[in-house]
Amino acid sequence: MILEMVRANGAVSLRELARVVQTSEVTVRRDVRALEAEGLLDRRHGGAVLPGGFARESGFPQKTRLASAEKTAIADLAAGFVEPGEAVVIGAGTTTQELARRLARVPGLTVVTNSLLVAQALAHANRVEVVMTGGTLRGSNYALVGSGAEQSLQGLRVSRAFLSGSGLTAERGLSTSNMLSASVDRALVQSAAEVVVLADHTKLGTDTMFQTVPTELITRLVTDEPHPGEERAATELQALADQGVQISVAGAQPPPSRPPAEPGAERKARKQPRAQGRDVPLPGQRRAHVQGGPPGPPRGSATAGDQGPVGERARVADLRRR
């Protein structure tokens, strides 16, 4: 059953295998290890792929079923990075399709995309302007590819690009199994000031044929919480953070915050995205610089001209003694 699912889908997560086979992930992991020893498949942390070093691209129906809950959580968190009035590009994929559904109510948003699924998700969003690229339709993922798509992106400049892919490693960055899709994704990256990659845990550590976004160009990764015991996932996230990628984990509980003290603070809090998640401060990750002027004096110290009445009286008494 496990081998049949991998052959049919190209890549399957341990979570999905355990659900279909109706057994524990520990048992599935042991069976996958045995099949790998026979050369019938390759293990990837959190799943299994066809042997041969590079994962084959799954069809759209299989992609929609793979890690669907994780993709929903990732899309919820990623939507919080989009501000009203922005212009963004969104690439093709099932995770980016979920993101588009959550952007339908963002006022003044402009979305440039080569994905028919993204455009369909925003078709009835009155406050969102959708701009489609040209190109040739690739039916397996409902995306426009080719020279027409790439040429229509020339001269474009937006704030962010939201992209997905077939695999993500710290060594090569984001990759996909199709050359035409990779070429259009590179053009999308060139048009954006920041690049946000949406990738669930099944894609971490997976390498596919064509590189789309090198690691040094990835601003942020939005992913889901790896299962306990998935050391390879944690190792890959650490390696990405060491190269300066900001890591946002969907489903991670944010630290508790104090209730707002000022009257308007409650209204501001309600405007924040409700999705659970937080930025994970992994060692080696870039730290944000505080905007503004130089830091003030240490707490408890006094500056010239800020001595207060007590300090002034002491100074006068000292002068009288002299």
C-alpha cells in the first residue's frame, strides 16, 4: 500500500500514509525505512518519494490532498503579511491558492499572478485588482508559462512575491520539477522587493530538478510546525535561518501578551491577523534593527538638564557650604 501511494503521487508524507494505512507514524516510518533499504523509494524527512534523487512533481489532485491542513494554517499566517493598498505577485500552487482565498477582503490590493486558480479565488473580490500574465496554459497546475508570461513581467515592481514549489533546501533554495514553471517563478522573484516562500514540512529537505529561488534571495519562509522527532526538518530550518531566512511557523503558540491599557489599543489588536503562529528566533537568524535614533541613556541614569527639583536643591545647598 505504501509503495503504491508513492508511485501514484510521487511524494507522500508520513502523516498521510499513516492516515490511509490506519496505523501509527512510528510503524509507517519503520516500513518506509525497510522499503528504502530495498531501493524501492527514498526517505525524506516527514515523507517518502520515488527513488532517483529528485522528487517527481505530483499532479494537482494529489497536491490538494497532501498536507491540506498544514497548507491552510500556512495560508492563514501568510495573509497577515499583506497590507491594504499593496501590490504583490502570487505564483502557482495549492498553498498560494489557499493564500489568495484569504486576501479577497484586503482593500486596495493589487495581485499579479500567472495562476488561474489564484485568479479564480479572487474573481469576485471587488476591492482587489487582479492582473494576469500572458503565456501558455500548463494544464497540470493551471498556470501560465513560457515567454509570454515572462515578458509580461518585465518592468514590474511590487512589494512582495509569494511563491511555493516542489522542494526547499538550505543548499539550493526553492526548486520545482518543471523547467517552464521555474523560469516564470524566477521572473516573479525579479519583480519583488521581498520574497516569501510558502512550504509545508513535506517539502523541507526535498530537492527537485530546477532551482527557482536561491536561498540568499528568500526573505521569509512560512511553514508549519514539524512533528516531534523530525530532526531533519529542524536541521533544515536551522540551516535556512543561519543563512538569514526569517522563519515563521504556523500553529506555534505566540507568547502571552498583556491586555491593552489605552482605549484605542483594543481596536488596534482586533486588526491583527487571528492565525496562530509566530516568528521563531532560531540561532543565527538575522535580528531586526530598531527604527529611529540612537538609544537613550540607561534606565535610572540622569542626563544634563534633567536633574529635577531634588537635584537642584542639593546643588544650591552645596554652593552655600562653599
